[in-house]
Amino acid sequence: MAATLGVETLSYLPWAVLNYMGIVFAIILALTGIGITKITEEEKEKFLQEMGEK
């Protein structure tokens, strides 16, 4: 990107905060389990059986 824009990589670092924060938020959400639906063992077995039949 530096060659295309003619701007040094670290020069646009302050304006790319949202690019890096997305990774941070993804890690936080994954660790806390927010937004991730957990399934029961019954649901897991049912899903695996259905996938095996097809």
C-alpha cells in the first residue's frame, strides 16, 4: 500500500484505528462468548446425525 499511495506505512497508522480495533473487538467477543450461540449436547448430536445422513 505504501508504494501505491506514495505514503509511508506508519504515516497513516493514526487514521487506521478502526482497522486494528476490529481485530481487538473480535478477540474480546470470542473470549467472552457474546454473540456466539452455544448449543446443547442434544442439539450437537442431532446436527451431526443430520450431516451424516446427507
